[in-house]
Amino acid sequence: MTSVLFDAPGPKAKARNLVGGIVTLLVVLGVIAFIIIRLADTGQFTAAKWKIFTFPLVQQTIVQAVGATLSAFALAAVLSIVLGMLLAIGKLSDHRWVSVPCYWIVELFRAVPLLILMMMIYYGLPSIGIALPPYAAVVGGLTLYNGSVLAEAFRAGIESLPKGQKEAGMAIGLRKSQVMNLILFPQAFRAMLPLVLAQLVVILKDTALGFIVTYNEILFQAKYFGSQAQYGSPIIQAAMVAAVIYIGMCLILSGIAKLVEIRLKKGGKTPMEQTPDVVAGQAGLAGLGGASGA
């Protein structure tokens, strides 16, 4: 089958693709085999190297580190979404005294590396008399950076909506703030939800940077256990344990994101697929209902 943008591969192209796939697979398997052989030759799979992780106290400490990681992630995720919403709405404001500061806040914190943000909060603020705990530094850095990233996502989602959505809302007498809150932003949020969920996975992984500000999360504990010389300095083993935990948590979060995306696709028409009059009419009824209730 042939389309305007894609030509189905012929027999020679299929053969080349098959050979390329096999070669790539063999190279990947070869690299993995080399790594495993080197680890085995250097005694990284011996029981002595893994002994430290069999102690109940060590296992309890790892569980506590997982809880600390999830605690920082949960608060940072909520605050990032809220900050992203506020900055996105602020950038779209007609008032320059609102839109200009929001624009520069987004551009500034998107440009500064997350690690530098955490270090500035934890190590820099005490020089001006503001001392914050590691938890606040981790959550604050994650919120400022990811909130700015999500602000751009929300802004792009709002501006991608058909202009008729806004015009229909204004035509039935809604104020701009009502149009934004009742018509535009709910649609943009739903349309950008897969991207928001993907960014949450990034937030979860970025909590690992908290070790630089001595936050008691997974990587911090892995570094501590890996430096225990009396157990053979099992840094590789500690890194493997931390990696497995992070992979498991990210897979769970990615699975939830996939389920949400599937539910959205099966939920029928999204608001963006409805006509502007229908959406604006629904928003108008919601606004009238809220006014009568007040």
C-alpha cells in the first residue's frame, strides 16, 4: 500500500531492514554480555558484595528512603501543576504587569539547571539568613523547574484551541476569566494530560538529585551503603538496587499514565472535538448554575 507520505517497503527494503534489525540486536546483546562478564570476572555477583542488603535494618532504611522519595515527588508534582496553571494563565493575561513577569519567571527557571536550583536554595539562601531543610530544597527546586515547563505546555494547549471556543463564550456574556476557567483551561488540561503525566515521571526521576543537598532519598542511601568499606564498598550493587527501585516506580507511574490516556480515548469526543457553541453553552450553564447557587 502506498500513501502520499509513506511507501511500503519492497522485498529488498524488507531484507535490509531485517538484516539491520538483527545486527542491532546482536550488538546490544554483545554489549550486555560484555558488561555481565566483566561484572562476574570482578566478583560483583559474589554473596559478600550483596551481604549488606540482607540486613533488616538496611532494608528498613531503604523503605524509608523510598517513602521520602515519594513524599517529595507527591508534593512537588501537585505544586508544579498548580504553579504551571498560574504561570500559563498569567502569560496569557492582557495586562502587561502580569504577563511580562510571568514570562520572565518561566524563561528563567526553565533555563536554570535543576541541580543548581536545589543547591541555591539549600546552600545559597543561608547566606542571606534563610535556612531551609533538604526536603524544602528538593521540593522547591522541582516545583520551580517543572512548574515552568508545565506552564509552557498549558499555554501551548490553550493557544491551540480553536478561536471559536473563546468567541462563543464571549458571545453569551461570559467574562474573560470565566471563558478561561470554564471553557479554555479545562479543555487544554485534558488535551495536555498525557504530557503532564509524562512530566510527572521526570519529576519522580529528578528527586534523585536530592542527594546533593543531603536529602535522605534513594540515591543518597545507595551512595551511603556503597561506601561501606567493611562490606567491600558495594557501590555497583547499591546502584543496581537503586536503579531497580526507580525503574519499578517509573514503570508504575507510566502505566497509570497509559491507562489514563486510554480512558480519555475511549471516553468519546473530547471537548476539543465538540463545536464551540456546544462547549460555550455548557460553560454558560455552569456559570449560571454557580451564580444562582451563590
